[in-house]
Amino acid sequence: MQAIKKDLEYKRLQAVQMPFEEIETPGTYYSNWSGHLIRVPEDGLKAGRSPVIDILGKSAMIVTKLSDDPFMTLTKARIVAADLDLEVNF
């Protein structure tokens, strides 16, 4: 019972969704639009750093945060995405 409760808490904490332009913390993100993996390192969020990535469209690109670790392995990212019932395209 404790393991199930811990697993559900893990999923709840990991399944934070937000528009791409609202990403403020480093981590590994999943593009809900395409299923692609997006790695956002700490340097990618610092002012004055390049390349700055700006994604524009008629609607917001929603992403789901998979981990605080931007260098999470692909295997682990696939497992976490699958656990969240997200279609993997990476």
C-alpha cells in the first residue's frame, strides 16, 4: 500500500503542465503537441544566454515536466512519459 501511495504521489508531482513560454526551471519536458522531448538546462534559462528558443503559434505549446534533471536518460524519460500515459515520440 505504501509503495502504491508513493507512486501516485510521484506521478502527481511529475505531471505539471504549462505553456512552453512559462518554463522557469531546468528539467526534462515533454511536448504535448508532438511527443518530443525537450531538455532545458540551467544555462538555457539565464538572461543573456543563447540560443534563446522562442516557439510561436496560434495556440500555446503545452509541455509536461517529467523531471527536474535536464539530463535524464532517454530510457527513464520514456518510462516516466509512459507512466503518465503520454505518447512517446523520442
